[in-house]
Amino acid sequence: MNKEVLLIKIGDRIRELRTERGISQAELARRCDRERTWMGRIELGKINSSIYVLHIIAEALEVPLYELTDIED
């Protein structure tokens, strides 16, 4: 799997977890102390986030970090 595909799959997973919890993109961004446009770019796979940023997102979604990367190859 190349980098672009991986980033898109992680973004899709974040969106899936967010919508399952009924959280808007703006609310998730607020919980991460970021702008909504930043969260949109994460969900679209446009940003290569550090593990720490993924940790912040996981905490905001109240899931373990590994759930963000629980994706199909």
C-alpha cells in the first residue's frame, strides 16, 4: 500500500468513527484544538499526520489509537 492510499484509508476510518459517534467535523476539530478545515484535510488524506496528532484525534473520539489504523489492506 502506498502512502497516499494509506492516508486516505486512515482519513476514512477517522470519518467513520466520528460519524458513528454523532460528532460533527467542526466538533472533532474543536476537541483537537484545530480548525475544521484541518480536520477535513485529515479525513481526505491530504495531511500526513504524526503519531502524536493521531493520538490526539483518538482521545477526542474516545477510542484507542489502534482503532484509527484498523483498516483493510
